[in-house]
Amino acid sequence: MTRAVVLLSGGLDSVTALAMASAGKREVLALGFVYGQRHVAELDCARIQAQRFGARQHEIVDLSHMGRLVAAATSLVAGGPHAVPKDRAQDVAVIPSTYVPARNTIFLAYALAWAEAADADEMWIGVNALDYSGYPDCRPDFMTAFAELVRLGTRRGVEGRPIAVVAPLQHLRKHEIIVRGLELGVDYADTLSCYDPIGSERALACGHCDSCQLRREGFALAGVADPTRYG
């Protein structure tokens, strides 16, 4: 059986990627992070989904110090000087303040370490480069570069067995992602995509950040009811 490390935040995209990996009869190792994010409540969703889709192991790495290091450069971590932008026009040419410096590089590096140690053949990430906020570490050229890093910088890579970097949502629109997830049995009520949720236990989505706007539009275009609990 193919073994895969799946990055799992608890958001719509990562849970869909988890469902896709699980549907392929893979043995899944799920990996998430606490990094000082405002939306840490999403990890409660990740725990539910990891169990629901039969992850053999689910690890959450504490990177709380990362939030302190990057707070000056992002609005996505709690306690920083910046507010999450609301109701802005989507423009992927402008990198918004919710971008977290080097976040996906760091997350993928942890996933790679675990994947090589566990002799996994794949590592999955739910990045998207169509309906997204314009982050540079979600784009295809970044994913291609990281795959080359895996080939050059790991024992498996230099021995000719590089771990595959799988980004199955890369070229899908949000509504296509939602449709695919529903086909695989994802309950999107147990996902949280909001950058600035209200409350901590059973948090409500703000309905106004970039992620909420993209999510709301995705359900509308998919022609299905949006199960998100908005504040």
C-alpha cells in the first residue's frame, strides 16, 4: 500500500486533499501545525477529518514561536499589529497581508522529514493557484522547485526514489474542489477556512475575509448549500 503524508489544516482545501488521498487506498499520515494562527480552531476540524478518513496517524506540531517571529509581516497570526483585510476585491497580483512568510516551505519541510523517515512515497498538499489569495508559495513554479529540492536534498532522492510532491487541487476552481470533495463524502460543515473566525469552540466564520469570500463563491458556483456557520 502506498503511504502518504498529507498536510491537514482543517480547511476546505486540505480536507479535500485528504479525502482524495484516502480514496486512493493510501495509508495516510496527517500533519498539521500550531503557528500562532488566528484560526487555530481549524485544527479541531482537522482532528475530526483525520479520524473520519482513517488516517493511521495524526500529528500536530507546535510552532508557536513562528508566530512571534513573523508577526510584523503578516495579519494571519494572533497578537500582531496588522488586521485581516475584509471585503477587498480579489487581485492575485497583490500579495495580501495574510501571506505568512515561508509558511508552506516550512510545512513541506516537516512533511518531507516525516515522509522520508516513514518511508512514504508521497506528500500531499492542498494548494491552489486559481481561486486563492495570491500567495507565492501556492503557485506551480514553487511546487516544481520544491519537488526538485526533494530530489536533490534527500537520501531517497539521490538514490533515485524521490518522494512525490502531490498537489491535486493546483489547477481546480473552488467550486470544482467542492464538487470533488462532496463526491468523496466530505462534510464541509466540519471545515474552517476563515482567516479571522469569531470565537474558539465551534468558531464562526467572519464571512468577509478573502478565504470566506472564495469559499462562499465556491459553494454558490457548485450549486450546493453552503454549510458554513457565519457570524
